Amino acid sequence: MSPLYGAALALKKQLFAWGWLKRNHLESTVISIGSVSAGGAGKTPVVLMLAGILRHRGYAVRILTRGYKRSSEMIARVEPFDDARWHGDEPVLLAQRSGVPVYVGADRYQAGMMAEQGEPSEKLVVHLLDDGFQHRRLARDIDIVLLTQEDVEDTLLPAGNLREPLEAIAQADVVVLREDEADTLRSVVDGLSHSKGRPSIWIIRRRLSLGEGGEVTLPTMPFAFCGIARPENFTRMLAAQGYEAMQTVAFEDHHAYDEDDIARLMQQARAVEANGFVTTEKDAVKLTPTLRDRLETVGPIVVARLCVELLDEKQALEQLVALVGRLDRRRRQGR
């Protein structure tokens, strides 16, 4: 089925290129953060990082996101402690961590229109389009694409996890590489050619922060669970910090936890004599107070926060302004 998927994808791209499918434009700058894979590249931490950088540099940031596997179909602003089942786990996490307005909707253009009408600002507004590389209905000023070694070794859906061929990376303005994979993947990016030229390369450093605010005592024998696209990365990063789980249970990506799941986790944790749990932020936002209370009868729940930082933040910002001149706040002040 992968060749059929690839053919349908190529046709859709061509329809946009011919103008038969319409791209909608927002008034403010749109920066898309995406990947070629269906999940697991680490887009959410990069969105949070950029939101923090731009916000502290004086921009008014708005995040536009889809809310995959949410129960609601409405376009709405997401508040930090909204129901993750209703809006989706990633939108709620973004609202909790970013400190900027977050809007959710399958139609990101309509979500952006709501943001522009409902969030007036005297500052320069920047929309961050979460997981937007394949969302061609909304025009963007900059495409930032994450690339991992797993992507390079993967194949197209449905056989693999890639939503489009690796060659699509060449259409990006910026490619983000992890520090530990940068030397290997630079040659992959350099080997791609496109009429617009080679994309710029940003290098990020990733780390796990265990516990919320450092107030939780880390279990000495933790039981790990997660519902993310690439669970092996979670356990690998835990082990790299010397924090190995007694056992790990992996659910499907964006899994919604219920009473049966919690009962199963408690039973398995007790079977291996674990004295607490460790999970990801994306999973933690889906645990209701009742579910958390039940898990804590076994031991404390540690939330592992994935944080990223740019190795050269100043250069990255200069490149953004060079790509989109209206991001230069000095021009606005000069008028």
C-alpha cells in the first residue's frame, strides 16, 4: 500500500502547486514546525522552545495545533487545565507549558483567524503552526522540519512511519537535528537539492527533567508507562540519566487512560515490587485527579519533561529575520 499512498501524496502536492487546491493566508507571520514522520520526532518540545525564545524577544506568540484524537471537533482556545480528552493531550500540554495562547482545530486557518480576532496585540504577532509540514491549506512563511536517524531508516506509511518521502526535507527552510545525530545527518541534508537551495541547519540539545519543579521524591524502583509514538526513546533517555525502570508498558500514541488501564498498571507495578511510576508529560496531562490518586497508592508519580535548547540561538533568530523581513522589530519601530 505504500506506493499507492506515495502516489496520492504526490498528486495532492501537485494540485496545490497548480493552484487547484487553495492555500489560505493569515495576516501575521506563520512558522510551521513539523516532520516527515507521523510521530516521535519531538515536535512539541521544539514548539515550546520557540514559543519561549520568541516571547522573551518581544513577539506576541500564538500556537495553532490540531489536537489529534481529541473528542471535540470545535475550534477553540485551550486553557492550561482543560480536559485533555476534549482538546487533545498535546494542546493541553502546550497551553500548560508555553505561557502563550493556544488554539486547537483541524482547520488551522480558522484557528488562526480566531487567534487574530480574539488576541489583539501591539507587538508583532507570530503564529507557531504545530505539526504543520503536511498542512498545506494554511500558507506559512517558514517551514522548520525535524529530522531524526529513525526517519532516515524508515519507510512510507502504512508500512512505516513516514508521512512523505525523505526528499521532502529539501522543501524546508530550516532542518532541526539532534546534537548526537548531527554529524551523521548533515550529509543527508546536504545531499538533498531543491530550487530554493539547501535549508539551514539548527542543532538542538535534548535532556529529561525528572519531577515537576523538583518537588517529587524519585522512586528508587520506578515502573514506567507511556503512550507516545516511539516509546523506546523514552526508556533510552531515562537509562542515559541512570534512571532505569523495573518494567515499561507502552500504549499506542495519544492513548486515553481509563480505570482498567490504571488497574493493570498498579497490578504489574506491584508484581515487580516497584515503588512508584515515571511517565511523560503528554501522558500525565491525561491522568485525572482520580486516576492519579489510585496510582499513588503504589508510590509517587514522576513526570519526565523533555526539554530542548538551541546550540546557537542568536544565529537561529538572525536566520528567521533574514527569511521573513517583517519579523524585524526594528523596521516596525522605525515606522
